[in-house]
Amino acid sequence: MKIKHQVWLAALLSILLFGGMTTISIMYLGGIPKVIALGLGLAGMGLSVVLIISVLGNITRGMGRILQISRDISSGTVDTSVQTDTAQDEFGQLAASFHAVAVDLHHKTAEERRLRLMAEEQAWINDQVSAMTLLLQGSVQLQAAARIFISRLAEAVRGSYGAFYLKRQDKLVFTAGYAFDDEAASQREAFTLGSGLIGQCALDRKVILLQDLPQNYVKVHSGLGDSPPSTLIVVPILYENDVVAVVELAAMGEFSAKERQLIERTGQNMGILINTLADMARIAELLGETQQQKEELEAQTEELLAQTQELEAQTEELRLHTGKLQEQREELHMQADSLLSSNEQLQQQMELTEQQKAEIEAQADELLAQTNELQQQKEELLAQTEELEVQTGELSASNERLQLQMQLTEQQKIEIKAQAEEIFRAAQYKSEFLANVSHELRTPLNSLLILSQILAENKEGNLGTKQLEYVHTIFSAGKDLLQLIDEILDLAKLEVGKMTPVIELVSLADLSSHLYRHFEQQAKRKEIRFDVHCDSRLPEQLLTDGHRLQQIMNNLLSNAVKFTAEHGSVSLSIRTKGEDVILAVSDTGIGIPAAKLESIFEAFQQADGTTSRKYGGTGLGLTICRELASLLNGRIEVDSAEGKGSTFSLILPVVEPGEDDRALPAASFEAAAGGEAAVSGHTGAAVVQGSAFRESFVPDISISNPKLLQYAEMEDDRDNLQNGDTLLLIIEEDAEFAGILLRLARSRGFKAIVAFKGDQGLALAHAYKPDAILLDLHLPVLDGWAIISRLKSRPELRHIPVHVISATDQNQQSLAIGALAFWKKPGDQAELEAAFLQIESYIRRPVKSLLIVEDDQTLRSSLVEFIAHPDVHIVAVETGREALEQLSSHHFDCMVLDLGLSDISGFGLLEQIKTNRKLQTLPVIIYTGKDLSKNDEQRLKHYAQSIVIKNVRSMERLYDETALYLHRKHADLPPDKQQLIEKLHNPEAAFAGKSILLVDDDMRNIFALSSVLEGYNMDISFAQNGREALEHLESHPDVELVFMDIMMPEMDGYETMERIRAMPQYDQVVIIALTARALEEDRAKCLRAGASDYISKPINTTQLVTVLKIWLIK
């Protein structure tokens, strides 16, 4: 039974019961006649029936409306335009509310359906775009790519016909089609801009959509028949707002919105692909032209060589003929002179004949007597003549033998001279070959190293972890290859005598310090003990080539570490013996068999050269060491036993500098910045231990290396960080002590992350930007000094307070480079608690206090105004006495002090401050206009962290120093002060707007160099040969610097530089020569041709920026 029927039945029963009861009550209680009572009862019942019917009708109608709305909701046919009646009863209100809920639910359902359809459309579009991208990958020809594109696109949008027109010059040429017959293709081979729908679409760069096409417009053919399409769409394909192609599609039905959107999306990607393939085609064409030009040049060279040889032969023949004619002429002259002399003598004799006749007769008698005497002498002479003839025969035989020997010697001289000339030519050819090989190898390496370094920086943040690993691997492999090339070139230059030593003053103490720092970490990683022993009798300095000496020792020590197993030992001993200095490298490694001791010094020879060898290398190192030692007038000796170890000794003559040598430059090694050598009593030598040196060698690492952030070596809080956490970075080598610091940090309410190595700690600081850092100084890979230096050089990190922890007392040095405080290990729990309390107090104190002590009222006010900011509370006083009063009653984080005070000298005030235990760690910046002597500077370094001399730029430097020691956050400084600090620490900002010309025939080099320079907002243009460079300079007189490649077609770099220098307006322009030819004479040749400076390839970006700073920043 329905509810409304039950309600009606209940109402009738209630009426009957109520009417009966009313009638009975009236009859018995009122004494009214039964008829009247019955009438009244019936009247009451009637009235009740009317009221109940009215009420029940209203209820039924309201329930009916609610029921109808419920049915509409279930069927999804809610009519939002129909208004419910305005009944004021409860059922009317309930029905209205129910209708409003139904309308709202209908709207939400419709919106969800619309969003779902949009998402499905976008997913479909993305799937189609991805599928087409995969199909087009690897395409190298435009026609093939166009065919794939139009076929796949037509299938995706249900197209029945398609055509692809590629823009070539000013025409759109048919390139590929879909369901396109040959006859139609021949009729529509090309369109000009504005011609037909294709040309108009390209001209307007807008989509053209036609519907209800005429029956004879175009036919779609199939095996069963022909049918006309009803819809046509013509779409331009753009690249950087330029039309590169036009696509025409026709379909039997209309194109949906998602299909039109797909056409536009794929058109954008196709535009990029077309441009890329066009660039590749142009590059291939240029390469082909270059190859053809190269072949033509080689043919011309061969022809010129043949002509030259022919001319040389003709010249030699002419020279011989001329020599013969000259000999004949001289012989004729001699004969003529002889005849003339004979004629004169004959004439004189004829004049004297008469006179002599008488004299002859007189003398005849005398002659007769003399004849007899002469006859006797003749007989004696005949005897002597016979003896002389015998002696002459003997001498003649000896002379013939001597002549034969002289002829042989002369022939040998000619042969030796020819051999010498041949050797010289071979050396020249080898030198030229090495230069060319260097160019061919270094040119691609140049692009590889520069581009991989740019990618490793990941400035746009779009490379993933794995991709960054790949980039770092590429960069590392390129550097290894470059090192191998340099070794081969060094060996070749030594062999042909092209390497000359650069004599300089070499400090043996600096050399030993550098070698220890350089190899200590390598030894630690292999758990090898490494010591350096220096004889106390060593001379302070030697005259030799410091760079080549360091190269030899680096090679010997690298070999020792490489061939020594874990837990072994390597030592470097420097001592004197007679007139020699001996640098001996000893190890406990694998040793060398006696049979191979000589061969290891030959090029490409190794003790183990098999394919299963354990140790890598080329075998060039020891060969280069031997040749370099010979270059330095020294030698290398080796003592080794297989399985026990080896000792390689470099023996150099002691050449101490004289008075005239003091002006020579000193060899540059990364000298130790502090620490002292411990003395071993039983040896009498200074032994350099691991804790004795302050590590300042900074290896070439990048904080973008994702490997440094991949995992935590200790379970710290890096995965549980939330906004508002106070983060502490702990960089500590000792895992046990790091765990203690981690637990203590957590107990103080800090979140903490831990690093055991310096490079990892620096990467974590850059990634997480902690609120404070606990830093150990002695760390693997990168020491604490280098970390502080790098932190303070980066604007986004320099404000982070660093609390230094070390086993050696380095308090003053730590504060001087920007550390907040210093704590010496080992310490007790109370000292650790105090350190954490200091860090916590400093972090939670947003306003820092600065004391300025300056006697000049105007300057004091200017300083306060210049530094003032809400995050700094400044107190400025005039005298030293006022300064002491302020320091005794208030806490200050930094003090600026002028030395010229009226009551107390600056030195006296500093001594009083530093003798106060509470003020010993107060950073003090000296701001003075006084000319300081070296003694004054040394005294101040014991007290002050920084010295700023008053000059034009001193206010800027002072602001930077106070911001550093107050640990002010760079981002919170005023914008002008941020720019001030960035300019001080980033002089490269001055590069912006500079006009640079790149001259190189290799597009790879141009791309790599421009990628580096564009990061500095330079105005870059380029030319591909010398002729283009000269034309560009003629039309662009604002060029400030030219990068000039040397080996180029048409006009090489040497000739181009000479012509540029001949132009009056460019006689002072900066020209940087770029060449992959690594020989020393190339540098001199570039400078003679007009280069201002010289960089060899592959180009190191740091070196490139340094050169730009030298020449562009005045």
C-alpha cells in the first residue's frame, strides 16, 4: 500500500473517531437532544474532513514534486530553465531546495564530462605528436621527412588527400603527397607567394578552412571508385614566424577541433625539423665545398711542386754552363797577357844584341873555363838527380795515395752534408706534421670540452642526474685525451730539439710543499702512506726550469702511487750529494724486473705490455722524464727489485743563483699557506706530515655533479626537511665525531645533514642553503680552506655562518677568511654545547651590531648612512676611549677602525682589544688613509681580518667586507648594494655589450665559443675566413676584440692579422690568436703577425675569461 493511501485512511479513521466522540460527549454532557447533537457532530466531522483534505492535498503535491525531481536526477534530464512553484509551505521549500541541488549537480556533472573530454583530446593529441616524433627521428632528408609527416598526419585526422609544399627561395614546391595522383602533382608543382590557396596561406601565415567543396574540385580515387571530399584545410608551417612549408589536407567530413589542434601542434614540430635538416644540408654542402677546395689545393700544390723541381733543374744546368764560360774567359785573358809579355821581352833583347856581342866574346874565354868546372859539377848533379828521382817516385806514390784519401774524404763530407740536410728536412716535416696533427686533434676537442663544460654547469636546470653524469664523463674523457696528445707532442718536441728550458728561480721548499699537497689525497684514497723528506742542507733556490722540474716529479710520483698497492708507502726525498741535488721517489710497489730496467725509458714501453695488464698508461711518461732531465743537464737513475719496489732518482747539478740572477722570475707553485714542518730527531731531516700543511690545492670539480648528492653516507635528515626547519650542515671526515655532532644538533632542535668529503659538502651547501655550517679543515678531495673561500665568493652562500673545527690552532686564519668562530678538537661536552649555543644565538638574532671608530665627523656620518639598513644596528664613535666603553658594555659582531685617532693610536687600541679574552674573536676591519709600511701591514695582520685603504672605491670595498663579516644575506640587501657586491666579485659583468668578432672556418668552434661568450651578454658576430673578417671590420668599426683562427682557407690568420694592423683605425684593436698548433714557435709567429695575445686549442673557458679580463677591463 502506497504512503499517500495510508495517510488518507488514517485521516478518515481520525475523523470518524473524533466525530463519534464529539457526538457522544454532547449528548451525555450537555443534555442536548440527540438530533441536534447528531447534527452538530456531523457538521464537525464535515469541517474536519474539509480541513484534512486540504492539508493532505498540499502534502501530496509537495511529495509529488520531490518525486519528479528525483526521477529527473536519476535519468539525467534536469531542466535548469524550469522554475519551481513559490509555495511557502515546508514541502514547497523542500522541493525548491531539492531542485537547486539537482541543478548544481547537473552543472558539475556536465563540467566534469567536458574536462574529461578535453583531457582525452589532449592525451590523444600528445600520443599522436609522440608517435610522429618517433617516426621522424633520424630523418636526414627533407623529402623523406615530408613524406612520413604528410602520411602520418593524414591518417591521424581521417584525411582522404594530402599535399606537402616546401618553401624554396620564393616558391612553394610540391615535395610529398598522400593519396595524390601523378597528374595532379604535375599540375601543382610550385606556387609563388599569394598564388592560389597555397601561396595565399604562406603569404598571410594563417590557416585556410573550406567546407562544402564543389563536386569537381578534387577527386579521391580508390579501387572501387572516385569520391569528392567535402572539407579542405590549408595550414602554414612556421619556424620563428617565418613560413618554411605549407600542408594541404582534404577529408570526406569536417575536421574536428582536436584534429585541427593536432595539425597545428605537429606543424610547429615539423617547422623545427625542417630548419634543422636545412642547416644540416647547408653544413654538408659547406663541408663538400671545403673538401673540394682542399682537393683542388692539393692538386695545385702538386703541380707547383713539379714546376718548382723543373725550374730548379734548369737553374742548376744554367749555373754549370755559366761556370764553364767564366773559366774559358779567364783562360783567354791569361793567354793574351802571356803573349803581350813575350813580345816586350823580344823587343828589348833585339836592342841589346849589338852591345852584347862584344861582351860575349870577352866572356867566351871565361865561359870556356867555367864550362870545364860546370862539367864536373854536372857529373855531381847527375848523381844527385838520380837520388832525387828515386825520392820523387816515392813521394809521387805517397801523393797519389794522399790524393785518393782526400777525394774519399770530400765525398764523405758531401754525403754527410746531404744526410744532415735530409735529417733537417725530415725534422722540419715532422715538426710541420705534428703542428697539423695538433690542429686536427685539438679542433674537435676544443668544441667537445667547451660544450660539455657549459652543459655541466646546467644553468637552465633542464638536465637530469643521469644526463649530468654523462656530461661529466664526456668532459673527463676529453681531458684525458688532451693529456695524451700533450705527452706525444712533448716527446716529439724533445726529439726534434724544439723545446728550450725557461730558466727561473725555483724554491725547493715550495716545490716539496706543492708535491705533498698534490699527492696526499691520492695516497689517502688508496690507503698509502706518503711522506716528504727534505735535507736541512739544501740550498734555498736553484736556477732551473721549474715547470719542467715539476712535470718530471709529477710523473714519477704518479707512477709510484699507481703501482703501489693498498697499505704500501711512497716517499719523496730531496737531498744534496756533492755538487748535485737528488730528488728520489721510492715506493713499495710491484717493482721492475732487471731485464726491463733499460727498456722502460723507451717510448711506448712498459714493464707489463700485455693485453691482460693491470695498470693503464701509454708508456711515454718515463721517456719524457728522461729527455726533460737531459734538457735540464741532469739524469734519471733507477734502482728496483721485482715485487719489492722501486726508487727513481732525478739528479740535477746545483746551480745557485748569483747576484745577476735575483731579477729572474720565481717558479710558481701553489705554496702552503700555513703550518710548520715537524722535525724527526733520529734522521736530522724535516719530515712533512699530513697535519702539518694547510691544504690550499683546489681540484677541478663542479658542484653540479649529481653523484655528490646521490646518497647519504650517514643517516641524516635530508629526507625529512620541511619549511621552517633550522638546517645545519656538518662537514667532518671522522664518521664517529660526525655522528656525535648530528645527535647533539638534533637535541638542540636542528635538522642536520652530513658530508665526509669537501666536494660533497660544498655541493650540499649549494643545494640545501643551510642556516649554518660546522666545518672540519682537513678533508679529503677539497679542504676546509678551499670550501670557505668558495662559499664566500658566491653571493647566495656568503652569508652562511661557518663554525670551523680543527685539531690544529687556526683561530686567527679562520676568522680572517670569514668564519664565524673556531673550535679546537678534541673538546668536552660543555665546549660542544657552547658552540651550538653560539650558532643558535647567531641564527635567531636577525639584527647584527657594527661598531665604527672614525675621528672624522663627516666621514663617520657618511659611513653610517652608506651601510645603514634594518638588519644592522650601527654605533659610531669618535675616540678609542669611547670604543673601549662600547665594547665593554655591548656586544658587537664587527668593528671598523680608523688608525688615526686623537686619543689612542689604532695599534694601541687593537692590542687592548685582542688581549681581552671576550673580544679576541671580534672581526676588525682597518679603514685608513695612511700609507702602511711592510712592518705595519705585518703587525696589523695579527689583529685585523681585513685592511681597506681609503680611495675612490674604498667605500664599496668596505661595504663588501662588513657584509661578509656580519654574514648579511645577499638577497636581503638593497638592490643597489647587491649590484655593488656582484660587480666587485664578478668583473665579467663589464663584458656586457662588448662587440666581439669570431674568425674561424670551423662552425663547431664558432658555435662553442659563441655559446660561452653569449653567457656574458656580448655582441657577437663571426666570419669564416680572413676576407670576410676584413669586410666585416670595414662595415663595423665598433669591434673591440677579434678572436682569430690561424688555419683558414682563402686567407689564413697570419695574413689577416697583418692586413688588419695595416688599417689605421684598427692598429690598436685587440686580436687574440686561436690555433691548435701547439709548438712554441707558433706563438712567436702569431705575435709577429700582429696578435695581441695567443690561446692554444682546446680552449679552457677559465683561461678564455682571464684573457678577456686582461684586455677588456680597464
